[in-house]
Amino acid sequence: MRIQLSEHFTYSKLLRFTLPSIIMMIFTSIYSVVDGLFVSNFAGKTPFAAVNLVMPLLIITGAPGFMIGTGGSAIVAKSMGQGKPEEANRQFSFLVCTAAAAGAAVGLLGVLFARPVAAALGAKGEMLEHCVLYARIILAANPCFILQNVFQSFFVAAEKPKLGLYFTVGAGLSNIALDALLVGAFRWGVAGAALATIISQAVGGFGPVVYFLRKNDSLLRLTRPQFDGKVLWKTCTNGSSELMSNISGSIVSMLYNFQLLRLAGEDGLAAYGAVMYVNFIFLAIFIGYAIGSAPVVSFHYGAEHGDELKSLLRKSTVLTALTGAAMAGLAVLASRPLSSIFVGYDRELFALTVRGFRLYAVSYLICGFNIFGSSFFTALNNGLASALISFLRTLVFQCASVLILPLFLKMDGIWLSISVAETAALAVTLILLAKNRKVYQY
């Protein structure tokens, strides 16, 4: 039985409604994880380090999809909450077309500037060539990547989170199978990993376009698009926190890479890459919950249901705390087997990665509150508060900590810098929640 946005959400119903989005985000994160896993074990340490080095650039090029998806779905869900379905469909159609065009433009720029950007990040010789090859193949299909990010949010707003999950699972399984074939069997290295990724992204990006173009039983359908500058501006400002989070997170990753190359060379990049791949999956749980719950918040905000907003905030806080504790414990307990999967072929690299996993695990106790807090304000159409949390959390606090802590703690300072940054961001999140509680009646 389909759960509607207008219903009262118990813990059970909230988990059932958001679970498809959580699984969807996990499978989305599997793209880079599987690429890294196969490249590391079948191509070697240098290609693996190259993929890790160029990954921040690829994340930046897909960031507009998260901005349009989260910012736009909040507007569309609010319109539905106000009883304006035709307006919601017009907004939806316009934003999807805008996302595809943005993906093509950003992807073209990425292809043109892949080599100078990779060189600026510190890549040289063989590593540079691997970086350029991987990046250019991925960026050629950037519209698919951006559309996939967009539809993650709009499937929830359309009350079809399970269908969104099916598309993402299909894309994820395609990526795994193609990586095994192209990288594992054919030994095509980074080129094979990139080809596997873009084919799977086509499944997750253009498959939903076909669904929404046809008659369907969801709340949304693609119709003839009409340019709406006001909606575009509101979408960009409202979703700016997600854009900022992805861009600033990538900038910080570049800074991490500089520090890692300085302190530990290629081994540092490889160890950090292994930790980040698992981190992608863990953070996907928090991000998926935020994406899944945001349209519910937006709907009840549009319908002026203050009691429901209060209930959603309270339940989400409890679920985030329990999930964070579970993930921190799992990261510590599974640090050795996880490290073995990625870099078990190198003893020194293995030891470095295990320590990284265990120190980085502290951040999972904190980061979920900041991710949800930023998403909560986006859903309330308060892009400024959301962007402030994301900007400070992913750029200011992390840059400061990754520059300062290694001066005193060397490599341990890099692993612990994320926890210090998340703690500072949590203080900002709590202040903004307290300041706005009367405005939104939560």
C-alpha cells in the first residue's frame, strides 16, 4: 500500500517511506566504490590512486543534479501540498530539461579541462594519463549522471520511492557486472571502469525520463516544458546547500590529496581512497534518509501542519543518533576486513588504511545530524540556513582542520580532521534549529 505525503508518519512508516531512498543512495555510491575495488585489485596501486585523485572533479560536475533535485523537489512538493498539481508538473518538466542541458554544458567543460585540472591536483607521468582517460570517458556522459541525481529526489516527491530504487538498483547491478567483465576479465583498467560507470548511469538517468514521459500512476509527469525564471532561481537558491556541499566537499578532498601526497605519497592516496569508498556508502544512508524525508517535510510545511513538522524533526533526530552509533561501531569492527578487500596486497598500505578507518569512524557519531539539518531547512524552503550549514561544514571547518591538525598529529590529523569539522558544524546546526523553531512551528 502506497504511503502518501499527507499521512501522519510513525517511526515505522517513516522508515518504510525513506528506505527506498536510502537503498537508492547506497547503490548510487556503489558506482565509484566498485570502480575503485576492481581498479585496485586488477590494475594496481597507481591507477587506483589516479581514480581517487580525479574523483573530486567528477563529483563537482554532477553536483548541479543534487541542487536541482533537492531544491526543485521542495518547490514541486510544496505546490502539491497547496493543491496545484498542474503547476507542479510544469515545474517538474522545466527542471528536468534544465538539468539535462546543464549536464551537457558542464560535461563538455570537464572534458576540455581534464588534463590541466588533473595536473594541478598533482598528477604526473603514468598517473596523469590514467586520470585524464578516466575523467574524459565519465564526463562524456555527464547528462546521465546529473539526471540520475535529479530523479532521486523527484521519485520521492512523486510518491514512487520504490520505483526510483528499482532504477538505481538496476544501474548499480549493471555497473558491478560490467566492472567484472571489462576490468576483471578483459583487463581494460580505468577505461573499462569508466565505461561500466557511464552505461550504468544511462540506466539510472534516462530510464526515468521514459517512465515520466508516459502515462503513469505517480503524482508527476513530464509535459511540455515552459521556461520559468522564478522557479529556476528559487530552485538554485533553495538547493544551493546541496550544490555547495558537493563542490566544497570536492575542494576539501583535493586539499586532502595534497596533504596525503606530501605526507605519504601514493600510499596515502590509496589509503584515503579506500576509507572514502566505505565512507560514501555510510554517508549514503544519512543522505538517503534526508532525501526521502525532505518531500514529507515540504508537503506538511506547505499544508501548514506544525505538529507534523515537530514530530518529523523529533523522530529524525532519534533515528540519526541510533544510525550514527551503529555505523561508528561497524567501521571500527570491520576496519581490517574492509581494508583487506581494497589494499590487502600491500602490507604497509593495509596497516595505514586500518588505522584510517578506525580514526575516521568517530565522525559518524556526528555527521548525520548536520546532513539532516541542512536537508530539513532546504525542505522548509530556507536555502540560506541550509547553505550556511553546508558551507561551514564541508568547506570552512574541514579546510581549517585538515590544514592545522596534521601539523601536530601528522597522518592521524588527517583522519581526525573530519570529526573536528563535524563537531563545529553541529553547533551551527543546533543554533539555527533553535533560532527558527517558532518561525516554522516545529
